[in-house]
Amino acid sequence: MDNFFNNVKLLDIIIKWKYHLLAVIVAAIMLSVLFSSPIFITPLYKSYAVVYPSNISPYSTENETEQMMQMLGSRDIRDSVIHKFNLPKHWGIDSTYQYFMSTMVWYWEQRVRIGKTPNEAVEIEVLDPDPQTACDMASAIIDFYNMKVRTLHKEKFGEVVDNYGFIMTKKQQYMDSLSKQAVELGTKYGILEYEGQTREVMRAYFSNKGSSEVQKYKRNLEEHGGEIMKLGEMMRSESEALATLKLDADRALLDFHRKYTHANVLSKPFPADKKSFPVRWLIVAMSTIAALFLALIVAGIIENRKQNALNAAVKR
């Protein structure tokens, strides 16, 4: 290349080979226009949506936007969209092909892009030969994202509800056993409420000079009063704990049955009225420049060889 530029002036080459170069330019333009036409390259229309995450909590050190991107890029959502729109048929991919799944994934990655904007929003871009399908696919991705988050929440809060149900059942069984003991004490010894009965028995004891009936109640209170007091305290404590658990269980049940949306859509997808790919003018321009550059190199090499041959003949 250094030899070429040292021995042959570029302007001289252009002037001498102008018709050849013009023919190359025309041919490059015509061929690039032809090969960038829909006959060879399927035009693709772009539809996009901009969304913010909502009503979600990050699982680790990731933020809500990163979590949303992870879910949007999940296999579940991809397969759901592929199935809903029958994309193998729509994109012309043979399902019996040996590398069918790899081909589908490649097409998906080329035509569906999920990225983060500078303002921490998520942008979903879909390219498709049909502008309406591109729009519908972008909307479906958002819908399947909402469904996936709801499913994950149901699984998580379902476990919480089950755990609360188990603990509350055990607590209730324990409360029932305490109540049963209290009823047995009341039935057997006539002790229903320790403090009130103690006052009445003592009043009767001093006023009735310790009758046999009063003596009996006094003895029962002395022997089993502490037990009934202990049972009462335990029942009050368990009742308070059960009430607190019930509030938490109701909150978990509310979370389990909630039907929130988990994506705030800032820009809704719409069918494009102009194709996004291929950019024909760019293809034509790049092809023409490349062809012209190659033609100049070839012409320069030819001129350089002619010059070298002429110099050798003069020397002889």
C-alpha cells in the first residue's frame, strides 16, 4: 500500500479510471439496492414499551429494575410468548429441524431486546415482519411478566399462609386443652373465677360461722385456686398471642389473594408505520464506499505494475 501511494497519485488514477469507477459505483448501488430489498432481506418493524417496576421487592442486592429485567428475560416468559403467537410458524422455522430450539433462541435474541434506560426504567423492543404482531408481542411480554410475578408471590405467600395456619391450629388446640382443664376444675370443684369466689367464700365463711358447704368451697379454693389462676394467666397469654398471629395471618392472606399489576407502563407499544430494518440507504452507502475503495486499490495495483514495467524497459 505504501508503494502504491508513493508511486501513483490518487487523483491521476481517478481521472484515468473515471469511467471504470463510475461503472463500479453504479453497479454497487444497483446490487446493494437489490440485495437490501424485501426479496432478500425481510423488513422488520419495531414496537417498544417503557415500563417501571412496581409492587415488587428485590430478593438480594439487586434493585427493582434489575429484578424486573431478570424476570422479563426468563425462559418462562419467552416460551409463553413463542407459544401464544406460534412464532416458529410465523418466523418460518421448521419445528423438526435438528437445531430448532437453538435457532428459536437466536431469533428471539435478535428480535426481542430488553434494556435499562438511564432513568432506571426498562425498555422492551420487539422487531417483527408484521408491525401489529410486534406491538402485540411487546404487550404480551408485559402481561406475562405480571402473571409471573403474581405466581411467585402466590407461591411465597402461600407458604406463609400455610405456616400461619399450622401455628394457629396448634395454638388453638392448646387453648382448647387449657379451657378443658378449666371446665373440669369448675365442674369438679366449683371454681370458676378465683378472686371473686374467694371474696364471697370468705365473706360467707365469717358470716355463717364456717358451715360445711363454705368449708368445702374454702378447701377447694385453697387446694386448687393456684391451679385455676395459672390456667387463667396461660389462657390470657395464649389468647393475646393468637390474636397477634391472626392479624399477621390475615395480612398474609391478603397478600396471597391480591391482584396487583407489577409494571407501570410509561410508553405503551403501538404498531409502527415505518420499518426499522434494514436501513437501505446505509447499506447502499456502505456497499458503494466499499466497492469504490476496492476498485481504487485494484486500479492502483494495475497502474503500479504498469509503471514498474515501464521503468524496467527504460533501464534496458
